[in-house]
Amino acid sequence: MKDDKLVTNHHRPGVGDDGGVAEARRWEADGLGRRRMGSSTGLDGKDLARQDNWTIRQETPRFRSIGSETLSDLIKKLDRQGQRVDGLVYDPFLPWALDVAREFGLVGAAFFTQSCAVSNIYYHVRKGILKLPVEEGEAILVPGLPPLERSEMPSFVGDYGLYPVFCDMLVNQFSNIDKADWVLFNTFYDLEEGVALVGSGSAVPELVGYVLHDGLVAPGRTHQWCLSDQADPSDLSRPGGSCLPVEVVDWMAKQWRMRTIGPTIPSMYLDKQLPDDREYGLSLFKPKSTECMNWLDTKPANSVIYISFGSMADLETEQFEEIAWGLEETDYSFLWVVRDSERSKLPEKLADSARAEKGLLVTWSPQLEVLAHESVGCFVTHCGFNSVLETLSLGVPVVAVPQWTDQRTNAKYVEEVWGVGVRAGKDERGIVRREVLGECVREVMEGESGEAIKRNAVKWKKLAREAVGEGGSSDKNIDEFVAELMSKS
């Protein structure tokens, strides 16, 4: 586009893992007139979501007005400088940005950073097809998705009454989506396409083995979904059962000009076409890079458990203790990201173990470097979508401990659709007990089930690289998008 410009009001994905909450909470200044609402309060995302319902509802109109005005001024300024703008890539969390693009006759491209599956749920809430509140005990059917339980829905939907304003903000991503010229997603085609096996005579699908593209089957576990665009459904159905498509990308592509362009992970961790593209360029905290990598270098291959719950999750002290003792009772070394605000929740004995080199506790880690290290054999994660994309792209098996927002849906896919890990079950108090965590870690790291999970993880790593590599699905989609912009320059 030579001297022409593509303006984006979206940070590069991978920086945060909060399902949109940080976007609403911080509104950090980025040249579009965002107003900082606050920084560190000692509260976790769930507390902030409840506390800020009134504040955000009151501030949203002002934010929209100032943001629209400032974005318009930026486009005019660039035009006066001879740098004509052709298109605007925007986060649909800020739907008013598309209205600005239309006002100036620009190509408007919405860029979603949550999965197609999760976004599809919000879309159906917006259309009134998925009614809220969701009833407990019923299979929830959304086009292009496997049947979901209420506990597997995004918390803003499944627990609607707790977060009404945040639910409204996420649902309103689709308020003007039909006007967008493009709808882009930070995912890749193969990741969200498949076939669901459904038994007859029941609203709940039969639990059957999953099959990956090359026919890998996980033994010893039961799963709901076959994940193969090459498999013959007639070869996989149980007697009396039937196959239903789980094809959210194709379904969405019928609604809009939708393309998958991810995973948007630095090139050196995927296709390696850009030697200088090694990091996102922005981190909420300063990672302990040297300390982490030097420690990992002393450990054998596939021997370390990596634990991180992102930048906003604030686990209860009891949950912290259960995780700590669960790690203590395993035979594996561990690298655990524990922010300064959470250190007081750790049992003293765990700190002794860390000093004895079984474990390393850090306030923040270079997560891509850690996941790419050969010593890491398992990722215990909250399943924020950025973390999920990173672990899939780097082939690391998962123990899923979802907390809220989109993480519960992502965790279902990790276990039952993609077959790269297991979900750690919670008790009636919502706590993952040490015995459960230890069992999940051993299942992923050892035995027949673990071997199948590892093979699946390697397969997804390969597919992610193929998607962004030359001629891959995401690569072609980006070329198509850029070619249209070039034609308008």
C-alpha cells in the first residue's frame, strides 16, 4: 500500500488472557482517547466485574464519544499529512470504531481474539436465540458447536446474573457486525472444524473416542467428538447413533465475510519466516527470563510442570494451598508463576521445596520461551484463549483449571475436542483438590492416555504451523485481505 495506511485500534493479541475484562477495566491511553479507569486494586477479574457494573455502564457512552472523536481526528490528521487511510482493523469490543470507518468510507475489519466457538455463543445471545438465564441440566445447542452444559458456557452467559454489564458488552460486539467488510479471528481453520457423534434417543451425546486428522485415537478415556475432516462418519458412529457437524468456522463464514488468520504468535515460534519476530512487544509484567531459562536448562526433557493462571486470576488461598500440596506430592519439578500479590497464600514448605530446586517460583515468565523449552512436559493453565493458542502451537499437553469468562468453554475443547489435555474437576466448593490435580498431572505426563495426548499435541503444533506457513489457510486469508486493501489504494 506504499504510503497508504491501515489503522488498527487493537493491541497485538497474546498480551492479555482475560476474555475482554482488562479491555473494559483499563481503557489505557493508546492514541484513541481511552481513559484509564484504574490499575492495580488487589481484586481479581471476577471481583472487578461485579464491582464495576455501575461504573462501566455510566462511563461507556462517554468513552464511545471521546473514542470516536479521537479516532476521527487521527484519520483526518493522517490524510492531511498525505498518508491516506484505506482500512481500519478494530476490536469489536469497541463496535463504534466500525461506525467511524464507515463515516470515512474505509474498509472495516473486526478482529476477534476469542475463539469462534465462544464468539458464536455471544452472537446467539445477541440475536435472542440463546435465552438468558441458561437453565441448569439442559444440553445447550448452538449452531456449529458441540452440545454444552451450563458449566461449560462462558461465565458471563452461564452465570449471567453475576456479570450483566460485561455480558452486555461482549454481546454488543455483534451490534453492527453485519456492516463490517471483514470479520477476522485469531484462530485457524482446522482448530474449530469437526464432526460430533451423537447417540440416538438422548439429547446428550454419546461419549465416544475422538479421532484426529491422521487417525490418532486416545485410549482409556471417553470423549464426545471426532475431529477429522477426512474421517468417514459411517466408520465412527455407534450402532443407532448419528453424526452432526461441528463446523463453526463454515457456519460463521455464511453469515459474514469471515476469515481465520491465526494463531498470531511471533513468527519464530511458528513458521520462522520473520527472524526478528520473537516477542509480542508488550508485557503487563516484567518476565524473569534469565532465571526461568537457566533453571529449565538443568532439567531433563518433558520433566517439568509449568503453572500459570494469567495476569488477572486471583485464586482463593485454599485453592493455592491445594495446588501447592498437589505439586509437592508429584515426582515432577515445577515452574510456577505466582504474582507478588499472591505470595502470601503459599505454604512455607513450598518455598522450601523451591529453594531445594524441585520448584521455581517467579512473579512472571516469558511464557512462549518456557512452553518451547524441551524440559516442559505439561501446562497447568486457566485456559485463557491466548494461553491455549500458545500451548497448541508449541505442542505442550494441558491440565485445564478454568476460572471464568471464556475459559470454561476453552477447557472443554482442550479435553473433548482437541484431545490435548484433561480438565481438573472441582468439588462442591469450586476447589480443585490436591489429589485431583496430582491425578491429572500423572495422566498427562505418564501412561497410555498421556502418550495419546502428547501425540495429539504434536499434531496440533504441526497444523498450527501449516496454517500460518506459506500457502496455509491463515496465510492465504491474510493475503486475500491485504490484496483487497491494495486494490483500493
